[in-house]
Amino acid sequence: VANVDTWLKRTTQMSGELEPFEIIYVPKGLSIQLIGFAEPVEEEWEKSRHQHVHLHRKLLLAAPPVTIKQDKFEIFVGQGDARPSLNC
């Protein structure tokens, strides 16, 4: 569960440095299904980006995010089906 309003991103870059299509807004209180636990960022190239990297967590999503677009931002509303689809 998101404890605060936050962003899903592929890197630890500051959200303001990224284009709107590179981030997904996650409102406080929404549940995010993960594979495993949230972990500290360990990649050296990420750890040197800025002084707040220690506050970031690496997440592996259990299913793709489902979003709605509002203005120029994608807003997380849940997750899709994690099971592989069968083409019959």
C-alpha cells in the first residue's frame, strides 16, 4: 500500500527531471501487488544520482499497471492480469 502520494519510475531520477510519459502517479492508500518485498536501490549508477536515493525503493510489479490519463499524467488505478493470456 502506498503510504504517501508517490511516483512509479524506471530510475531514481527526481520526478521533476522526467517527462510526464516516464512516470506514473500513485495516490496514497492504493495497493500495489509486488513480486517480493520492496528493496533498497543497490545499483551503483543509481545510487550516485542524488542525495535522496536511499529513500527510493526498487519494486517488481506482479502485473502491469493500469492507469488513467489526467491532463498530461498517468494515474495508477490498479493492476492488470498477471496470468499469461491464451490465444485460442
